[in-house]
Amino acid sequence: MSALSIRNLTKTYSNGVQALKGIDLTVEKGEFFALLGPNGAGKSTTIGIVSSLVNKSGGDVEIFGHSLDRERALAKKKIGVVPQEFNFNQFEKVYDIVVTQAGFYGIPIAEARRQAEKYLRQLGLWEKRQSAARMLSGGMKRRLMIARALVHEPELLILDEPTAGVDIELRRSMWDFLIGLNEQGRTIILTTHYLEEAESLCRRIAIIDHGVIVENTDMRSLLEKLQVETFVLDLQRPLQSAPELCGFHVRLRDAATLEVDVPKTESLNRLFGALAEQDIQVLSMRNKANRLEELFVRLVERNADLAGKEAAS
Amino acid sequence: MSFTEQWVAFLTLVTKEIRRFVRIWPQTLLPPAITMSLYFVIFGNLVGSRIGDMGGFDYMQYIVPGLIMMSVIQNSYGNVVSSFFSTKFQHSIEEMMVSPMPAHVILTGYMVGGIARGLMVGGIVTVLSLFFTHLTLQHAWITLSVVVMTAALFSLGGFINAVFARNFDDISIIPNFVLTPLTYLGGVFYSLELLPDFWRAVTLANPIVYMVNAFRYGILGVSDVNVYTSLGTIALFVLGFYILALWLLRRGTGIRA
Ligand SMILES: Nc1ncnc2c1ncn2[C@@H]1O[C@H](COP(=O)(O)OP(=O)(O)O)[C@@H](O)[C@H]1O
Ligand SMILES: [Mg+2]
């Protein structure tokens, strides 16, 4: 049984914005799943519908086999949500926020207090339990929302851009925490527009853009889709223009730096042979960083092209 | 959600609502105590002695039930409209929306919170009034049911107001421009017998007249209108408002995009 199953989900907001144009998405139990996409792609809308904060326009959502339409309460019990924007009462105390949330799930007060303590300690907020939420730093507020989302022990944790605006060190410790939760068997879905985050945390990934899923696969095969690898070469002598190298696509980044796309099928020896023929001396060479980034840009560009053609026709 | 779980969620919300207005008592409980004491001093003691009898009672006694009702109405409405609106405004409403709490539990929780505030203020005002006059309790059950139903009705009214409100101005329009005039003209300060026929007929279209009179009947035993008709009508309105509020909440009006 899938943790989350989304079929042909559509959403048109009252102002006419078509945020989701019929997306399908399946997340299996135990997965650590990334929903990746640029701003405005429809990530928060998707999360909003799954967590009952946004009304869908059409389609079906099932959580661990429970339909959000027909078995809403059962479905809701299985999900914990950490939204993108802070959504707690700023004047309420940290402890009360978490205990009250447990109460809303029907957890009796004694157990609610135990659960609140457990997660406030795990997230390093126990010392701050009597502070008003507005006194917390941005990173602590984010962690407060994670503690609140876990208080009823959901099997599926959904985080909407959890590390936006969180500094790098805290980001790492949050990642470790999430990895720990996943290892205990919890299914985790996070949205992000940081590719590095998706790459280092998630084994499966979907890329969403303009309300359409443009890619839905596991991370490895996604990276394998990159048929070409790009290398950056630092040259000994500057060049006037990019040289013609048979079989390779070459760009001049600046006079003394070349970028070369090398197909997976080509050997690097042939590249160096071709360079030597033209008497181009290479001082150093490196792999162009973040291949996923490139892939992402390419996928999104392709999608934009298609959208453009659709509009034109 | 099982019944026990719903009950836990309900108690959680009601406790939260009560703690809210108790914590901010200088904004919620103190102002009506001061305002109503001023009414008692001015209308009861200073002016009231010159007015003489009203409906067979001295003026102070006559207006006390109306003033208690006035504070119940204002406070139950005010409690729910501001609490629910600020929950919406801060988005903490989402804490309930993501939970399996059914809409009727959320609505009833807010309603009971509003009733609690209305009754608490009503109780404070009643105790204060005893420093100025003595009251009887002619019909305890009628008194109790009319005050509880009125508090429920205005709590639900406040809820519906908050559902549609988009900013803080929207939550003060109804209290200032509808509730206050209707209450002042709702037979709190005078018996309808004093009015010319035309104005009496107009006044009878004001629902607050029935609440004030039914409550006054419970305490003093006099009323300008039929008490049982009033009680029945209030009950129908409570039911109607509840169904409307529940429908709005289920649809997510003003809450879910
Ligand atoms: N409440 C709303 N009303 C109208 N349009 C909205 C609303 N929320 C989001 N949108 C629009 O829907 C699209 C998708 O937004 P969103 O789901 O927030 O994207 P993401 O989370 O991927 O950045 C955007 O064009 C956004 O402007
Ligand atoms: Mg978003």
C-alpha cells in the first residue's frame, strides 16, 4: 500500500490561477521523497490539498489507502504537516502549542504532555518550552512546527520547504533528524527548491513545474539521464573563439576557460587528442558542479518550451 | 474520530478558549464590569430615583436584567468574533484543520467558549448589581435557558462574522452598527408600553426585545411579550445559526483557498 497516492489532481484558485493541471504522484511507504520545483510550481498547493488546508478542484488523494474524501479523519491521523509559513499563535507558549495540537488529535492530556516533552527534547526546544513562540529564532520556530507535526506519531511526515531561511549548520542537523525519522520507518515527503537538499536526502524525486509533474523517478536514474557530462578546462593560453572539436560541444566561458560536453560514450582520451591537435594546452580540469541543477534547468526549460508551443498553437 | 477522541478535542478547544479570555481579563472581563457599574450608578441611583416605577418595579430593578443581557450579548459575540478571527489571521486555525476534529466539534467548542465568557461577564455584572439593588429569581429555569441560548446565539453570530471577516475593521462593524443600536432600542431601558403604537410595532421586530423580556420575566416576573414564544423563537434561531455556521465551516468559507 502506498503512503500517498495522488491521481489527476487539479486546482484552480478563485482568481483563475491554474496551480495544478492534473498531477499523478505515488509515494511508497518508507520512502524519503522530494518534490522539487521552482517558486510558484505548485508544491505548496499540492501539500495544502493533501493536508486539508486547500480545497482541490478535481482528482483523488489517498493516504495509506484512506481516501481524503471518504475517510478524511483516518487519513488525517496518518499525516503530520510542517507548512512553509509559520502558522502558530505567536503569543502562545511553545509547550502549550504542542500539547494543544495533541489534544486536537484526541490524545488525552497526560499522554499529550508526554508526547510534547518527547519531541520538544528531541528538537532541542525543551528549555524554551515556557517562551512565547514569537520569542524564538527562525530555526527554532521551524523546529517547533516539526515537534507539533510529530506529536500524534504520524506515519507520513510532510515538510514544505523546511530549510528555507535556515542557516547551513542548522540545516545539516535538521537533515540528520529527518534521516533518523526515516530510518525508524516514517515516510517523509519534502518540498524544496534546493537541489542539493533533494540530492543528499532523497532516494526518490518528482520535479514539478507550472502545475505539471515533469519527472518522477528515483535519484539514480535521474542522474543517469544525464547522457553528457560537462567539464571545465582551464587553458594555458587565451583563445579568441571556441575551437571546433569533432564530436564535442564546446563553449568558451572566458578567454582562458572552456566548457566541454562529453557524451558518456566518448572517451576522454579522444577529447585530449583533439585538443592537442589544435595545440590547446590544458592546465587543469574539473567536473562542472551540480549536474542535477543542470538537469533541472533543462527539464524546466523543456516544459516551458512545450507550454509556449501549446499557447502558440 | 471516536466519541472519546472528539470529547478530548472538544475539551482542548474549550479550555483554550476559556484560558484565552481569562488571561487577558483587563480586556475581556474588566471593561464590562466598569461600564455596567457606571450604568448602575447613573441610571439606577442618580437618574432612576426621578423616573419612578417602570413595569411595576423601581427603575434600577427594571433595568438590571436588561443590562445583564446586554453584557452577555456583547461578550459572547465579542469573544468568538475576535478569537476565531485572530486564529484565522495568524493561520493557527490550520492546527485544527489538519487534525481529524470534525467541524461540529470545532464549532461547538467556539460556541461554548463564547457562552462561557457571556455567562462569566453576566455573573460579574449580576454580583455588581446586588450592591445597588436586590433581585429575585422568579423563574430559575427560564432565566437560565434564556441566558444560555442568547449567549449561544450571539456566539454563533460572532463565529459567522469572523468567517467572513477579512480584516480587523470587519469584526467591529456588526457590534458597533448593528448590535449596539439593537440592544439600546431592545427594551433594556424602558417598557414597550411607553412607546407610541408605531414605534412599538417597529420595536417588536427587534429580536433582542424578546431575549431581554424573557430574561426579565425570569428574574422579575414581568414581560412585554409572550415568554414561551420568545424562548421557542430564540431556540429556532440558535438552530438556524448553528446549521449555517456548520455549513460555512465544512465548506471552508474564508478559511480554505
Ligand atoms: N491562495 C492563492 N490564491 C491564488 N493563487 C495562489 C494561491 N496560492 C498560490 N497561488 C498561485 O498558485 C501557483 C502555485 O503556488 P504554490 O503552490 O504556492 O507554489 P510553490 O509552493 O511551488 O512555490 C502560483 O502561481 C501562486 O501564485
Ligand atoms: Mg511553496
